[in-house]
Amino acid sequence: MKYIYHCKHCRTIIDEIEADQETIKKLGLSDLTPEEQAELMAYNQQSQSMYVKTLCDYCYEALKANPELFLIGKPLH
């Protein structure tokens, strides 16, 4: 299955990988609780891909330099 990592703030696609169950274990995605999986992962049936929310370097640096942005619902969106 294809896993597409995208930034949860700016929605930039960070990476796309083809992964089997062994790779999923190595990535730690199978270690997430069901609640975490529901929050961070979404399956797109049309493209048969799993979208995984993460944080890109740009947004990470912006939030690190300006922590008050965490108070805004979608600060970099």
C-alpha cells in the first residue's frame, strides 16, 4: 500500500512510500493507539493510499520560533 506523508499544517506532501506490514512495524505506525491512528491517518479508497499527518521542517521551525501559533486553530494553513 502507498503511504503518503503530508504536513498537517501546510498540507505539503513530504514523502510517499510503498510499504508492507513489516515496513509499517518498522515505521511505528502499528504502535499507535486506535485514537492516534484515527487522528493521524486516513485511508483514501479512490487512490488506495493511506495519508499520514506529520509536520514538515518549515512548519516545525515556524512553530518552534513562534509557540503562540499553537493557540491558533490552523496557524499555517
